[in-house]
Amino acid sequence: MGNEARSALVFLVPAGIGLVLFYLVPALRGLYYSFTSYEVLTPPEWVGLDNYQRLIDDPLFWNALKVTLYYVLLNIGFQTVLAIGIAVLMQRLTNSTFLRGVALMPYFIANVVVALVWYFMMDYQIGIVNVLFEAIGLD
């Protein structure tokens, strides 16, 4: 295994661990529990496809699905049309990059704030992450 492959693994392993712990394990547990009758204080009892049959027979489920699909279609449709309209309008009104930047500033500010918060959290002298690392004995 070459140096490039090792370097790639150094970056891929933490992401892979996160994927397994925060996506695959909960997804598989959810799938398992969907086939059981489970209340928090009792062990799960296998019921097979009964939960899915009840879901198919429930009119509230179908209404919720219809409302959700309606919302998604309208939301995505309006957002797409509005975004294209704003982009075309900004292109036709001005060729100034500065004015376009000023118009888009509200969208950029949130990302900058998040980046600054992480920057200060990771500061090597006063950042809370490093303070916590020191508290548990890590350098």
C-alpha cells in the first residue's frame, strides 16, 4: 500500500466510522424495530409485517403522505423557479460582482458565522474542544 493510499485511509476511516455509527447502525435498528412491537420498558416482541399492514390500512398515514408530497412538490417547485428568476434578474440588472455579492450577502453570513464558531471552538489555546481534550488527558 502506497503513501497516497495510507493518506486517503487516514481521512476515510473517521468518515467511515461516522457513517457506520450515525447512519447504518440507527437505520438497521430502525428497520429491526419496525418489525417488532416495542415499548421502551419492555423487550421488543416480533410481530413481522403487522406494523406495515396497519400502516397501509391507516387513512391518517395516506393523508400525511399526500400532504408531505404536496408540500415537497410546491416547495421545490417554487424555490427552483424563484432561484432561477433571481439569478436571471441579477444577471440582467448588473454585471457588477460587488452588487451581486451584496444581494447574496444574507445567504453567506450564516456560513461565515458557523465557520467562525468552529474556528474559535478549535482554537489551540482557548478553544472548548482543546480544553475538553486536556480535561481527559489528551494533548
